[in-house]
Amino acid sequence: MRLTLHVWRQASSRDTGRFETFDAPDVSEHMSFLEMLDVVNERITQAGGEPIAFEHDCREGICGSCGMVVNGRPHGPQSLTTACQLHMRSFNDGDEIWIEPWRANSFPVIKDLVVDRSPFDRIIEAGGYISVRTGSAPDGNTFPVPKQFADEAFDAATCIGCGACVAACPNASAMLFTSAKVAHLGLLPQGQTERWDRVLGMVETHDEEGFGNCTNHGACQNACPKGISVDYIARLNRDLVKATLRARPAEAKDA
Ligand code: SF4
Ligand code: FES
């Protein structure tokens, strides 16, 4: 396939950035999207240019680092797929492809397609832990966990922290991510000790980091490569109300 790429180039967060066009004349349909970018980068480097910066690690859809917007969609045109798992067979000979970083004030561009997702780390720091002694693996398995909660906690735990939900949301809200992290531990018996502090701390940090409010667009769920459901946001909201009432019993009584 011969493709034309329009790639966002931005030297740093202070640079205004612009699209730069590249010819990609020899793309195999068997390449992954990142392999295609590797080949383009090789050509750029051989011509003495600055290669396109993009983030990646596992290239297996599990680390969450490879986020980019492809033709207006976070992670590209294929549902339930990360950019590294997107394959060039999803495109046609002669296509023009527009490639951009996540667009959100809370994720400033570091360079080209690489954004700073450290706000997610700070949300995790605000509650993504448990303080009980879990002991060895056999000890851990002595906690009975109802099947429904085990399944729901597992589904929440599949969130890879990629940030596509933020990029897709018109409010740049990170509520889908936060709700998955709240539910992951909050559904398990081991996570009950910090359950209420967790939801309060994570939501407070979410807001402090400048992410927007959820107004039920559902774009996050559609963009999520792991199929995290907006039901987790509803669960977070229920826990948030309970936690707030527990934290302010006198006010709750008056209300
Ligand atoms: S909820 Fe989905 S889209 Fe958002 S960070 Fe987690 S895996 Fe990525
Ligand atoms: S590189 Fe790890 S999820 Fe894409």
C-alpha cells in the first residue's frame, strides 16, 4: 500500500505544533500501526530528519503507553484495540491518515505524539492500594470473594491506563479510568479498609489534575480498548455519595 501520513509534530509543550506530511510508499497490510511508523521513522532518520516521537512498550495491548488519535479516533478505527494492536489491513491503498496525540489540557504534549500521563499516576497514588497484610498466595486465596464481585473486579482491573477515555471525552474527563481503579479494589474484601477514603481521594485528585466532569456522553466507553463500562462510573458515584455522607455525618443529618 502507498499511504500519505499527516503527523502532528511538536517539539515540546511550549511549541504550538503543526501537521507534517509524509509519504509511506511500501506499507504491508501485515504490519502493525507502530511497525508502519517504525519504517517511516527509518526513512526520516536516513534522510537526516528527526524521527516521529511516539510512546510504546509492550506492543501487545497490555501496558497502555501507545496512545494516539488516528483519523479522529483514539487508538484508531478498530474497536477494542490499542494502537499497537491495530494492523494496516484496516486501511486501504491510497488512504490519507491523520495521526495526533491525545488532546487534553491535563495531558500536555511532551513531544509529537507523546503526552504526559503522570496525572493518572497521581490518581493511583491517592487510593490505588490496600493496607491489609495479604500474606503469601495461599493466604490470599483464603479470602472468599463472591463470583460476581470477582468478575467485576477483574473486568475493572483490565484498565491499562492508556488515557483513550480522556481523549474521547468532550469534557476531557478521566472518570472512566478513575472508576475502574476505584472498583478494582473496592469490590474485593481486601480493599474494604480504604474503600471510602479511596473514592474521596481519587476523585479529589482527578479534579485537582484538571480533568473535566462526566456528563454521560459515553464516548469514553466506546473508545476504551478494554471495554470498560460506564457502569463503573455509576458505581463510583454511588460510593462517592456514601463516602461523603460518612465523612460528614452531622451535615448529612441536617440535610
Ligand atoms: S478506562 Fe479504558 S480507555 Fe480509560 S485508561 Fe482505562 S483502558 Fe484506557
Ligand atoms: S505498546 Fe503497550 S499497549 Fe500498546
